[in-house]
Amino acid sequence: MSDQEINEGHYLELMDRLYMVSCIVEDHLYNHPLAEKEEKVRLLIEKAGLLLAEAYQEVGQLEFTEHSK
């Protein structure tokens, strides 16, 4: 774990990276022909996408809370 101090730019940066990875999951994994054919694979990829979206929302909430102080 890094001892780096968190600054306000880290929130937006992490949200941006979560968004980018979510787009990759959607565009290149979820819509892959094998993922469309194999339900278990598709469901696992969907779960990963939902967890990324949840992380995005959590970081946004943390940023809001931190800036509301």
C-alpha cells in the first residue's frame, strides 16, 4: 500500500480509469461472440462490470463527502 497523500485530483483520476475499464469490459468482453454464447462467462463479465460501476459510484460519493467538509 502506498503512503502517498491523497489529493482532490485522485478522485477524478480514479473515476476516469474506472470508466475507461468499464467501457473496455462492455465493448470488448461482454459483446464478444463467446461471451454472448456462454451464459456463465457472460454473467461473470456482467458481474465484473457491475462491480466496476459500483466502485465508480463509491469514489464519486467519497469525493462529494470529502468536498462537503
